Amino acid sequence: MKKPFVSNSTESSRMFKSDFLERFSVVHYSVPLIVFIPVILYFIYSALFVWHNSILTFVACGLGGLLFWTLTEYVMHRFIFHFVPKSKWGQRLHFIFHGVHHDYPNDALRLVLPPSVSIPLATGFYFVFRAVLPPDWVSASFALFIAGYLFYDISHYALHHATFKSPFWKKLKHHHMQHHYSDATKGYGVSSALWDKIFRSDFEK
């Protein structure tokens, strides 16, 4: 049976001939923390002290933003990252965005999104929130949406490189490892298996 990966090494395999492009394809797992923790704190401050959200409003909007992140994560992973075009350039693009992660699943520098991708995506989603929500709900919802993304990014790194004793983390790691090493057409949720259960893409027990 063919292995579902090329190498399990933690070292990075070169993707581009250009040193400039190669530099932007790798990122240390701490970078999302440095970039997005200040963003989360700013929007929490904005929700509580600029828009004066009540605790109930903040919690409700925050939970909504967090739930929306889990759905976003699932949809992007299943329908965008795992969409493989037929054209050669499309397949190359797929490999750059996600195929490389399945070929080299433990590459330590390609387990979190580089800022060149995450910042434009976050900015786009911020304007979506502004377009569809009342102004005083945006900050709390977006803060927890980004917190959900940050949890996804850091937990994704940990699932590949950490050993857990907690039943929660062990279950989450088992779910994601099945996606990599058993069946890549199932188990699209990384930080949560919720939508896999709802959309019947979960693994059978």
C-alpha cells in the first residue's frame, strides 16, 4: 500500500527555486501569536470599552464568532484546501497551499499559516463581519473568531509535534492523524470535530 506521505521528517523540503519566495513559505509557530494576540486584545477592548458591550452581549457575540470560526475552518479545509484542479498550474497551486502539508506532514515550518496568507484573510473576514452584523457586535464577534483561528493554528502545530496525556487532546490528535495517515477524505476539522459529525465526514468508531 502506498504511503499517504513523502516524508515524516520535521525538516523543511524546499518548494521554490527563488530564495525570496522560499522565505515566505516557511514560518515559525510563534509568529501567529505575535501577530494576532494584539489584534484579539484590541477588539476585546473595543467591545467592552468603546462599544460598551454588556457581559451577556460580549459572551453571546464571542461564542457566535467562535462557532463561525469552526465552520470556516471546516469549509476551507474541505472545499478549498482539498480541492485539486485538473490543470498543471492549479495542481501546483494546490500543492503550495495544502498538498505540501500532506506530503510532509511534520514539516515544523509549514504547520501554521504564514502572515502573507493569514493577514489578508483576517482582513477580509473583518469586513464580512462589518457588513452583516450590527456595529456594536462586530468587535466581540471578530475577537473570538480570530481567537478561534489562533487556537486552530497553534493546536495544529501541537497535534503534529506534542505528546498528550489529556483525553481531550489525545482524541483531537487521533482525529487529525487519521486524516493524514488513514483517510484524507474525512476528518476535516482540526480544532474541533463538530462539523465532521454534522456533515458526516467523521471517522467510524
